[in-house]
Amino acid sequence: MVLTTTDLKQIETLLDEKLDEKLTQFKSDLYNKIDPILNEVTTARDERVLIENRLEKLEELHPNGAHTLQS
């Protein structure tokens, strides 16, 4: 049996469709796994700013790690 050009085109189309389907599923799975990690990174960045601000205020109250005595 000899494959015709039409047969080859149909095979190519089917393979392309399957490959696109698999690629779409792979991307979806990848994004579903990466999304929680990226959310944690974003949360950590936001919290870092809050912690830095708090540390700056504490350092103002306690320069050199000691209380300042007010007269």
C-alpha cells in the first residue's frame, strides 16, 4: 500500500492536532504547579517590606540595640 500526498497531509494534520492538545495540557499542568509557588514569592516580597519597615522603627527606638534614656 502506497501513501498518497492526501494521506500524508491527513496524518500530518492529526499529528499536529494531537501535539497541540498535549502541549496545551502540559502548559496547563505546568501553570497549575507554578502558580502557588509564584504566589508565595509575591507574598514573601510584600511581607519583606513590612518587616523592613518594622525593623527600621525598632532601630529608631533602640539604636545600637539598646534603649535610649530620655531625661
